[in-house]
Amino acid sequence: MKKIAVILSLLLLTFVAVPAIAANKVVVVPLSSSRVPQELVPLAQGEISSFDGVVSSTGSYGISSVAKNATGDVTVTFTFSWVAYPAVMTGVYGNDSSRIVVYSPAFAGNTIRFRTKDTTGTLAGAYFSFVVYGQKQ
């Protein structure tokens, strides 16, 4: 009950700070004085070309290697393992807007197989990005 009261108080404070919002300022209100749970911090993120299996961004991290299985089909190996299944956010970018990304993470492992497909479901090369959330083993 105490946590609910604290959260409601903090939400009220964010609505009162209208001048800061009007001035395009960022107001950060921590919900807890303890550390951020590790599940809320991305374990890895990357931008990959499924044409050739190459990491296409220097901002990518947590990736050990990328293996091209076929055009549109790559397996990404990470520098860590996770508990159960990770949460993965992904999407295609660039001129490949008619593509979708399908992924299969290993259970309690360190690999995710990504497949980019066209609107008919056929494997097709594309550039895609992803973010992986979860609990490290």
C-alpha cells in the first residue's frame, strides 16, 4: 500500500510541473532509490543486414557473432545467456518496408535466429534492428 501511495504522489508531482513541460525540459522522477531492475535494461541491441549477415551499426552491442544461414535468415550469437525466453523487439527499416521479421530465441540460451520475409512469406533480404530484454543467467 505504501508503494502505491508513493507512486501516486510521484505521478501527481509530474502533472504539477507544467512549466517544465512547457519549456521543453525533461523532468526525471525516480520511482525507487534502489537500482533499476536488470530486466528493464537492454541486454543487447543491433542493426543487421540479412542480405549478408553483417552488423550494420557501430552502436550495436552484446553481439558475439552473426552467421548467415541463407539470404533473409541469420543467427545472432550473444555475449551472454538468458533465463527462459528473452523479450525481443524488432523491425525492418529502410526501403524494405514490405518485409517482416520473424525470430526464434533459444530457451535459456544465447542465440536468436532472425528471418526476414516478404509479404508472401518467402525469405527476403532486409535491414532490421532489434533490442533484447531479459534476465541474464
